Amino acid sequence: MRFLPVFLDLQGGLVLLVGSGDPARAKLRLLISAGARVRWYATDGHHDVNGIAAPDAARIEPATGDPLIADLSGVVAVVCAGAGEIGPAMSARARTLGLPVNVMDDLAHSTFIFPAIVDRGDVVVAVGTGGASPVVARRVRERIEAVLPARIGELARFIGRWRKAIHALVPEFALRRRFWERVIDGGIGELVLAGRGEEAEATLKKIRDPSGFAGALPSGRAEGSVSLIGAGPGDPDLLTVKALRALQDADVIFHDELVAGEILDRARRDATRVPVGRRVGKPGIGQKAINQLLIEAAKSGQRAVRLKGGDPFVFGRGGEEIEALRQANVAFSVIPGITAGLGAAAQFEVPLTFRNEALRITFLTAHKARDAQAVDWSTLTDTKMTIVVYMGMTAAPSVRAGLVAAGRSPQTPVGVFARVTRTDAQAVVGTLDRLPDLVAGIDGGPAILIIGDVVAHSAPARHLELTQLASYFQVAAE
């Protein structure tokens, strides 16, 4: 992020506009819509304000002379649009005085840029691309326009009128936020968005106990809770809608080390983030300590999120955490996520089941060699069973030895799939007898192993076959 999005109050001073033609008039209309008073130096001498209503036109001050020597006292920002060579020179002067300046289509001489804007009155959404692609910003704005309610600005004004009164009645910050969340997400918000403001006012006035409406405990404090959320294998677009909503509502987020930063960026900005996971070879704080943190956060009235890679109930120790929460009498919910095995299957086209070929799936974990040695491999020799091994890179030799000794064919297709669904995902396929070598060909984890005939149908396997076939024909031709 090169440019920090801010909302500039243009009614506190004067905006200096330098330029002419359609670019200048477009900026003029935008500035006037934001309530600005504009001193306009038209570089072609034509101060054409046609199309701007008389009350707004009264806030435009046509100026003549050289803007490079103009008095800039009282000016809050400088905008150059269609200004030609004057733009960079005007930028230099504005920077010397510490004034924000925009030179249209010239990032090098601008300290701020104009975003694509969605204007809903009191609700304004700004979309920027750092000046790289206004067309992309416009397309994003169009999508937001399509889903944003037309009366969302009226809802903001409605809340603004009631805000001080409710804050006086609900002193606790957490309860106030939840009060307004219930208003926005519930029937009152629906009435405002439907244009039935008077009914919304009447309904809000009927709330005799605002703290109780917000869900306060008998003590008057906010009720805490814990949400166990599966973050999926890495791609932030694989978060469920329910998971995203819980992240937006969270007060504190206890997350695994491997949860992608792009996923954490979708959480509420002022939520506290606490890393509690561990990486291979490095000690973590321990499951008991994590359980205690979740309990303490909930009992202090916070909405806590335990954010895990993959799914909480697939080798995520979610079961242990909800047992601890139950014993502590803490409210909780579980929001599933896409587990890495399914993510790998989708990304690399591995059909985990296949009619008449793979009828069963077994998920197991083999974090260390002793984990693999504890597995009863004799139950996994069915050729119509697909085996998905989590955390199996280190234990790959033991996994191979256990399956082969139990009777699984050394020529069984296998795949090693690393960092699945991420942009740096990697896959290597081969046969069971070469499993340790395949793991060695991966540039770091996390990775899962998929073992079974279905791997032969995967995209990497088909690519390998084509490569080998091309090599064969090339040798034959020589």
C-alpha cells in the first residue's frame, strides 16, 4: 500500500485548481460535490461552469494570473488537471509549503490521488489502485455499487442521531458496539434501508433496556464467546462467508503461525492478534496454555476467535479446545474450513474417490516417524482406498516402509502437495517406492501426501506422462 486512504475535509479551507478542459471540469465537479470552495486558475482562460447548479457555482472563484506566484494562504490542497507543464512546477511549490497536491496522471508529482468513489451520502467508499490502473478501480467500484444498499447513507445518519443518547445509556464499549450491530443487522436496520425511517425510529424508542438488547449478562457486562474457525489451506478467497463475518466481529484472534497474512488482513482492523501456533522444530506455548487464553478472553467479555489452518476438526485439536470450553462453561461455535486434503485435490485435480477405482478415503497424520510407526498399516492395503497423510514430510520413509511391508504395491501412485491453494503451491508425483525422494524435491512445507491409484488421474501425473512420452519420441527420432 503506497497511498494511505484518508478522508480530507475540504470545507475547512480553499482548494486551488489549476488546469483547463474536460479534466479540470471533472475535478471541479468532484470537489464541489465534497463541499469545497475552489479557486480555479483556468490555464486556457475559459472558466466554463456550465452544468453546475447556481448554488454550487457560487463556491467557484475564477482566478487569473500566474498560479505559481499566487497567494496560497488558506489553501488546504492543490489539484492540477489538464495543467500541462505547470503541473510539476505547481507540485514543487505545494510540497515546499507542505500542502497536499495531485497532478493528474502524474504519480511522481502527486502526494495524494483521487480514488474511484461510491457515494451514498454519509457513507462513502473509496477504491484505489495506487494510481496503477484507474480502470481496475472503476470495475471494483461498479461491483460495490451493485451490492451496496441505496439507503446505506440514511442508515448511517439514523445511527448518528441516536448515538449520543445510546452511549449515555450503555456505558460499556463492547456492549455499545454489539447494540449497534444488532440494530444494523436486525429489523431496525431493515426498516431504514426500506425507506421506513419513522417506523425504525419508533421501534428503537421501544427498547427499554439497551444493554439487554445488546446481550448483556445479569452483571451488566458483555457476554464473551469463542469461535473456532477453519481458515482453509491458504487461499483467503476460500474463507466461508460465516468465517469472514466472525473475523469482522472478533475482539481478539488467536491464530496459528501458518495462517496466511492475507487472511488475517480480512479481520477487524482493531482486533488484537495473538500468534499461538508453532512451526516444525520450534516449540509453541502448548495446548493447555491456548485453552486457558481462550477461556480468559471469553470470561472477560470478549468475542474470541481461534483461527486454524484447514479445518478445526481435521487434525486441528479443535475437539480438545471445545472440551475445555465446555468445562469452563464458555459459549462457543465451530465454523468449518476447507481442509488441506480437499484443497490439494481441487487445485491439482486429484479425484479422492473414483467410481470402481477408489471407494474409500482415510485421513491420517504422521508428524514424526514414531507417528507413522504407531499406524496399523495392515488396515490401509486396500487398493480401492485413497490415503491422505497430513504432516507426513518428515515421516515419509516410515510411511513408505509401513505400507510396503503391509502389502501395498511399491508402484502405487503417490503425490506430495505443498502449500496448497497458495500462489507458490507445488506438486511432485511418482510411486510409493520413491516417496522420500519426492518429498526431497519439495521446496518446503506444509505439505500433504496422497497415496492411491487416483493420483494417476491428477494434473501433475498427466503432465508427467506427456513429458515422458515426448521424451520417448525425441529419443526414437534420434
